[in-house]
Amino acid sequence: MTDRRKKATAIIAVAVLISTPLAYGQASKAKWEKANTSCFDSLNAGDLSSARRTCSEAVRLAESITGDVAPLAKSLSNLGTLLQRLGEYSLSETAYTRALKAAEQSSGKDSTLAALAAGALGLLYIEAERFSEADPLLRRALVTDEKLLGPNSDYVATDLNNLGLLRIKQKRLPEAETLLNRSLSITEKLFGRDHHESMETMNNLGTVYFELGKVREAESMLRRVLAFRETSLPAMHLDIAESLNNLGTVMQAQGKLEEAERSFQRCLSIVENVVGPNHPRVATVALNLAEVLDAQGRKQEADALVRRGGAILQQKP
């Protein structure tokens, strides 16, 4: 129920940018660093409109730096993140694959930079439901970071969280719970419980508890994550939408249909605002809301949402 690799931190112009490096002149690293930081900050703030410009600029600058491809690896990872959030999965895969190649060229296959790029590509494959391709990439990231940084690094915590997310999708819930609890233990020691890294893992743990039938534990954890995100993020942020969708699912399972409807409606409004009306995430939330409305006997409204969600999914790349 999450979309995560914040440490690796994207449309016609972008497609050209990915496939054909542009001659931009010799850029200084200072200019690249400024553009890349702006890109990263826009992504974390959920400002995808600004990220379109800054992430593209960062890649262009990185491509013109000679003798060092590490900046290109980092900027391409950010670009891949933007494209993934926008639902441009094929272009995102191209960006992440280029980022991994550049990272390996810059620092070697067994490097934290390469692990970062591998993890980001693995997360894209989770979202695309290509689980068999995601697994070796996420395990590679974990093994590399544990070897280079030790078992209690924040990078290792991120790797554990990401692998735990994959295990949720694969319905390997006991393994997911173990991985996520280990991740949470690390982030709480490093940053405290009320920190976005800890909350990211708690969000996924809430999913595990729900899938295991521990509905009350799931609700308590997901409400805490939502409250934290609402006070620490902009109102129109995809992480808030994610929490609302997750909480709506739990409320629906308990028969609290009115609260579930409110959660899904608010989630839908945020997702439409951030990524547009035809993104696959819009379809997911629309179909969730349709189930709740149908359970309330509002068949006409539910059918309209089902048709809308189906139409979006048919266009999914």
C-alpha cells in the first residue's frame, strides 16, 4: 500500500530526454546539485508540476558533466520516480535502467549507489506487478547495503521495508511482518517513532495486520500514520491519499461504510489533483469507492465509477 524509495530520489519532452542525451554544454556540478536538490525537494513535497521542470533540468545538466556519471545516476533515479508517480511506467523503467547502468559504471555493482538504483527499479516492478523481476533487485539492494553499511543503517531499513512490501504483494505475510518489524526497529532507533521513515514502515505493517485479520491493530496503526502525514505534509500529497485509501479499506471491512466513503472520496480528490484524472491510481480508488457505494445501495453512482475505473485501466501502459 505504499510507493517508496525516498532516498533515491518524475511528458513528451521527458521521453526525448531519456532516449537521446542532449548537448547542453559543460555544466558545473554546482549547477547540477542545485537542480537535483530542487527536483528532490519537489518530489518529496508532492509538487509534481515543479518536478517535471527541475528533474528534467537536472538530467540535462548531469549528461553534460564529463568524467563522472554518478550525477547522472542520481538524476535519472529522480526522473524515474517522477515518471512512476505520473503513471508513465515504461518511461520510468527506461530511466531507472539507465540509472542502474550509470551507477554501476560510476561506483561498481557492489556499491550503495547501485543498490539505490536497483531498489528503485525493484519498486517500480512491484507497482507493475512484475514480482519475479522485483525480487532479485530488492534482495541485491539489501545484501549490498548490509555488507557496506552494517545491519542498522537507514539504507538497510529502507531495503527491508521495500522487500516487506513485495512480500505483502506476494501474500507472504509472516515474512513481510518480520522484515517490516526489523525495519521499524532500525528507524525508531535512528529517528524516533514520529518520523516519516518510521511512518512509512508502520503504514505497511498496518497492511500486514489487516491482511492477517488483526483489524483493530491495523486501524490504530493506520490512523496514527494518517495523523502524522496530515500534520507534516501538504494537504494535496500522495502519501496522505495513500493513508486515506488504506484507512477506507479497513473501515469498509468493519462495515463502517460512511467513514469509508469519506476516506475514499477525499483520497480520490487528492489523487486526481496531483496526477490527473486518468492515472491508474485514480482507477484503484474509484473502484474502491464504487464497492462502498454499492454496499449502501447506491448502484447508479457505483456503476458510473466502475465504468470510469475500467476505462482508465484499459488505457494502462
